Amino acid sequence: MKKTKNIFSLCYLFLLLFVSCAQKENEINTSLKTHTSKVVNLDEIDEMSIYHLPAQWNTQDGKTIELKDLNGNILVAVMIYTSCKAACPRLVADMRNIDKKVGRKNNKNIFYLLVSIDPVTDTPERLKLFSKENKMTEDYWIFLQGTEETVRDFANVLAVKYNQISPIDFSHSNIISVFDEHGVLRHQQEGLGVDNEETVAVIKKLSN
């Protein structure tokens, strides 16, 4: 009887361990969707959606994602590189200002993407440091490193032009883009330090 009880206890412990592991795996798989209000059926999305881009990206936290993992959320995207000393700091400031004006209380399904145009230099570790230096450490700030090919494909969708003019310097467009929950481009803001009221209004409208 005692032996049977011990076996039962061991089986129970294995069951608890299995459930715990399954729950942990589910938490990891859904960690990027913690703010999602509505997940979109990927079979029904617009043919122009960025969710159709098959590329994988590395985040500043060392995770590998595809853009479709963010489906159901509003995405605000900009292309920068961390060693930039001219336009990029202004673009980063503009993104933070947009986030501040939009707010988080009733707009939790919004992610801000900062895609590096210098994937060789901007490793996940470097992007992580950059996010800390710029006080952009909340989980809705996502820094992405791709490959030269995937970055170029993403830039083409945004109509962002960039060109490497030295080993550590690029010329590039200064555009902030807003995508709806289907991954379709809905608005763009071009320039540095420009009036962002229209951009903020579009984000709020899409979020609601």
C-alpha cells in the first residue's frame, strides 16, 4: 500500500511539472502579445500587409520574431542606426514624444518598432544598450536587427531610402510610419521635429 502511494505521489509530481512547463512555454510564446486586443486571422489580411513579409528578426532581448507575431496591434515604425549622430537622435525623440502624447492607459495595443538599417553593427546587445541609454526599456519598445536583405525589403514597404556613405555612416529618409492591426500602412510622418498631432490622432483612432 505504501509503495502504491509513493508511485501515486511521483506521478502527481510529474503531472505538476508537465503542467508548469506547458504554462511557461505558453507564456513565452505569447509574451509579445501581452497588449493585443484583437488577433487578426492571417489568412484574411490585406495583400499589402507587412505580415506577409516572411523574414525573421532579432530583438534587443535576443528573441527571434516575425512581424506576423505582432498581428492585432497598431505598429509605429521608424528606421534608424545606433551610431547615427545627426537625424536618428531626433527621430528617437520624435517617437518618444508620440508615445507620450498617445499615452498607454487606453492604448495598450500599440508597439513602437525601431528597425536598424545597419544590421552588421547593431547586434541585439548593442540595441539593448541603446534602448537603455534612451530610456526605452518598456516591452512595447521593440528594436529589430535583420539581415541586409530583410532590412531592404522592409525599407521598400515604407518607401524609406538609405545608403551607406562610409563604414559607420548612412544617409536615410526620416519617416515614421503607422500600421493598422492588419499590418497595412495607414499614415506616414516625414521630417524631423515636425508637428505630430495628425500622427497621434491616427494612432489613437486605429487603437480604438
